[in-house]
Amino acid sequence: MTKPPDMLAPLDAAPPLAEEAPVRAMHPAREMAGMFFRNYPAVFGLVLLLAILAFTFVGPLYHPVDPFEMVWAPFSRPGEEGYLFGTDYLGRDILAAMMAGGQVSLAIGLAAAVISLVIGVTVGAFAGYYGGWVEEALMRFTEFFQVLPTLLFSMVIVALFGASLLTVTFAIGVVSWTAVARVTRSEFLRIRELEYVAAARSGSAKDGYLIFRVILPNALPPIVVQANLMVGSAILFEAALSFLGLSDPNVMSWGQVIGSNRPYILDAGFAVAIPGFAIFLTVLAISLIGDGLNDALNPKLRQR
């Protein structure tokens, strides 16, 4: 016979609960990467940019043609005689020009963004940290550059010092730093009042240490986003200068391809449309990546 249940057993007895596993905090870098890759437009921009980089830097290994060499009759249509993008007004291979020109255009964009970043971060950091008359003087200096017509100012610099690759890069960088300076200043004004900065200041930390080791690393997220967008702006700027004939004719770039074929746009529009479309795709990819970085580096969005 089965034993009857014990009626005197305590009613509140319950099986022991399983211990909950401790919640492990995700590393901030992994969290930012996860949020970036959940942003499908940003991932598309990253894939597109990688494809453009592979085309410009790996492509010449499989298509080793001098972009300045005349290979066929001028204005051959794309696909004729084995030339995928056709030839320009001198009979030069546009595909080779796109590969070589992409390297130069991307290098100009990156170098000009670095120049703008150095100037803008320096001005904005000192203005935001010191405040007072230092901030007033630096912001008036920034406004002076901000109200100048940037394209006209860069044209003057190139006209004065010559249309070389270094001059064009320097001119673009010098006229494009004001947005970075304002972003950096606003971040420094916000961060300098936080408790950990006050603690470092009370510990007799020097101004240089506070600016570059304490505040600047915490002000980087919006600066990184702004610098990313500046690369695309610099590529557009170089194309505009080349379109106006203010570029080095001995250096191939996407803007130089557009500028040299500009007089023949009605007869051979493809020679202008192809590099123009490449610039469009590159700027689009960089803009999408910038939007993704903005979301990934925003702590308020990561906490959702």
C-alpha cells in the first residue's frame, strides 16, 4: 500500500529556487560595435566604402595601365574595344584613371580632414577649457573664417602658392576646421564642470594634462563623427577645385578627370558622369558610416 501524504507537512514548503546567473556587463567597445552593425544603412555604407577601397587600391594590380597613357581613340564608348569605362578626350583609359584618381582623392580627403581636425580641436579645446577672453578671442577668430566664402578662399590659396597636391590639400584643410572647433568647444564646456575633472584639478594636475588626457578623450565621440563627415566634404571640395581648373594636371584624381573632360560634356558625358558617380558613392558611404557612428557613440541611444 502506498503511504498517505503527511497532512502535517508545512504548507509553505517550496522547492529551492535555482540561483540566478550574474549579469555580465558588456564591454563598451563591443556594445558600440553591436549597435553600429545593427544599423543596416551604416553597414551598407561600410561595405560600399570597402568595395571602393578595393577597387582603387587592389584594382591596379589586375589592370596595370598608366592613367596618362593614350591607349585608344578619344571618346570611345564604355565597353568598346575592351575598355570598360571607355576613353577620355585624349584616348586615355578611364578605368585606369578611376583607380589611380581614387587613391589621390581619398588621400586628399583624409589628409585635409586631419589638418582640419588638428586646427579645430586645438582652437575648440583651448576656447572651451579656459573660457573668458581666451574663448572670446578664439571664437571671433573662428567666426572670421566661418563667414569667408570657403571655395573662394581656397581658390586664393591655390592661386597664390600654385596648384600642387600639397597646396590643394592644405587649402581644403585650412578652410574646413570651423565646425570641428565649435563641436570641440561645446564638449569642453560641458565636460570641464564634471566631478572627475574637478577631482583631477584639485590634485594639482596641469592644464595640458587636463585638456589632452582627461577632457579630450571623453569629448572624442562627436569629434570622430564630425571628422568622418569631413573626409567626404574634402573629396567634394577637391572635385570643385579641379572642375575650376585649380588642380595639379600631373596628378590624376576624380576631380581632375571631371575637370579635364568638362569642355566635352555634351559629346561624351560618360567621361564626366563616371567619376561624378564615384564621388557620389564615396560621399554617400562616408555619410552613412558617419550616421552609424553617431548612433553608436551616443550613450543615450546605447542605453535603450
